[in-house]
Amino acid sequence: MNYQWDWGVLLREPYAGWLISGIGWTLLVSAGSWVVALAAGLLIGVARGLPNRLIRLAARCYVELFRNVPPLAQLFLWYFVFPEIVPKAVGLWIKRDMPEPELVTAVVAIGLFGGARVAEQVRAGIDAVGRHLLPAALATGLRPVQAYRLVLLPVGLRAIVGPLTSEFLVIFKMSSISLTIGVMDLTAESRHIENYTFHGFEAFAVATAVYLVLGLLISAAMSALDRRLRPAAIPT
């Protein structure tokens, strides 16, 4: 194979700008998806431990649905199918007038998929401390909702910072599937550079290095947070 390597092509415009733009979109999709996943995961994870059977059933249905359908299929359903089944005015707004529809769809789809996984971590964290702390919290006069909000959820979250690192990394890596609906993230821009320059090896090598560095930074930040909170996660 007589491949002519040219790393300098990535430093020339507009290709360097494309890579920088791709990194920005990747971080934007990842951050938005993390917010959605954490919000949905907290809500559903708490709901799975509540005494109301209907609420527990609804929360379990959410987890089983979003966790077991491939995220790429969910992304296509949100982007291509959902606007067609809602009222016509809403569908037209989503497809035509909503700001950055591709970005919003990617954040919602990836975030809700990740939320199902985060919910199981939250449920496990609450179950680990609930057997000991819930009776004590109720004995002080707190209502069940107050006990969850003030005692079980804060302590349970501290106990699962480590496992949440894996979930956040999964969401970060899944941001790359957003290219299938038109989000020009890092992977999409690498393909863009390959199509224009025929130097795909260099573009994807740099993209791989960027993904690796960002993933390591996320792991380091979560590990530092875990070490800081770990002593408070063990009830006495």
C-alpha cells in the first residue's frame, strides 16, 4: 500500500476549522445528553423505589423500553417518525422552525436512552442505603417524598459516582451517532475532510486521539469527584 501521509493537511484551512467545529458539536451533544440523562435518570430511579405500584410500573416500562431498543433506532424514530405522528402544526414546527432540530433531536434521543441506564444506577444507590436510612428518616417526622429528597437521594448519589462514570462515557461516545441525522460532530467532520482531501487516515487518527483525551479527562474528573465524596457515602 503506497499511501502518501500528509499530516499538514489538518493544519490548513478550512480543515483545521472543521475539526475544531466538530469538537465543539461533540461536546455540545454530549453535555446536553448528560443533562437529559441525569434528569430523567434521577426521576425514574426514584420512581422505581416508590410504594405506588402504578408509578413503579410506569418507571419500569420506561427503563425496559429505552434500554432495550438500539439508540440508533431511537434516534431515527425521534427524527423521522415523531414529527409525523404529532399534530401537524407541532410537526411542522419541529421540522422547519425549531432551532437546530438535529442537535435537539440528538440530545433528546441519546439523553433518554442514557437516562434509562442512569435510572438503574440511581435505583441501586437508593436501595443500598434505603434499608438503613429510610426508617430513620421517617421516624424523624419526614414524609416519604422529603425522605427521598433530603436523605436517600443525596446519599445514594454519592455512592454511585463511580458507576455513573461509565454511563457518562457511554453517552459521550454515543454522540458520534448524531452524524446520521446531520449533526456535524467530530466524526462527521473527519469524514468530511476525508471526502475533500482523501486523507482519511490522518483525520480519523486525530479524531481518535481527541476522543481518547476527552474520555480520559471525563474519567479523571469523575474519579476525583468520587474520591471527594466517598467518605460521605458510607452511612454510620
